[in-house]
Amino acid sequence: MQLSTGLAQAVKHGAIADAEYFAFLQTEGAAILAKDGPALDAWYSAPSRSRRRSRRRASGRRASGRLCTSGFLIDHAIEATSKFEVLHGEAVGIGMVYQAQLGETMGVTAKGTAERIVVLLEQYRLPVERPDGASVDQLIEVMRGDKKVRGGEIRFAVPKEIGGMRGEKKGAWTVAVEEKQIRESVGLRTGPIP
């Protein structure tokens, strides 16, 4: 259970902040799953070094903010609608997939980014789709109740490509998203939208 949460967080870090680390996770998947000592050491230590570099480059902003917000609204909604039967790491992975799909739908994220994330999550035996019991209506209802929603506007941090978030250079980390776009993105991998 702890390993799956750690793996999801590692994939998330690579996807939104470190393309080289994402590539490492792709090539070293078997060794990490086999709990090979050197591979586990590299898996664990690389994100910490990368976060320290990001913080040094930041100018007054919380540099790790993008790490905390990618997938945040969706993963918490998935946890809540599943009554916390979906583990946090699993929800993080699913949230990443949906937010990358959302970014692609909006033309903000490079095409194929979501599928690359899906392939890596599946390599680590993590789910990539919302549970059957979590309808799009339920997810949106939970997201609308989040304390970060202001004036009824749901905002998401979306990736630009593997290893980078939209707005890294301009400082605008989130983008307002219409409910229709959320419905389209969250329904992409699960067939008809309930």
C-alpha cells in the first residue's frame, strides 16, 4: 500500500517537474517493483534533489505548489466519492491522467501526454480510471465544494508536457475550466458519461 502511494507520487513528480526522472521511472520499473536496493535509492532521492533546485529558482512563490495541485481536486473527489476505498496514491494517479486529458482537450497540454502517464502508471500496476461508483456528477459536486473554488470557478493546474506545468514561465499556475470540459475529460477513459 505504501509502495503504491510512493510510486504514484514519483510518477506525478516526473510528469509535472522532471522529464529525466520520468524517463528513469520508465526504464527502471522492473527493478523498482522488485525492490532492488540501488533502484529504490535512486527512485527515492531524485525528487528531493529536484524539489530543492525548484525552490532555489523560485522568486517568492511556493515552488512546490505545482507539485501539490496537479491532480489535487480530482484525486480528492475520487477519494471522497469512493468513501476512501480508493487509496490516496491510486487517486493521485487517476487525477493526473484526467488533468492531462483535460489539458489536451483544452489545447494546453502536448498531445500524447496523458497516454504516456497512463502507460507508466499501468507499468506500476496503478489504476488509471475512476471507480465505477464515482459518476462524473458526483465528482463535480465534490470539486465544487472544495475550499479552493472561488466564485464558482473550478481551476486546475495542468501539465504543458511531461516534466513541465502550464504557466511555469508566466506564473499563472491554474486555468479556469468549464464543467463541460471536465465532463468530457473525466468521461474519456470510461465510456459513456453518466
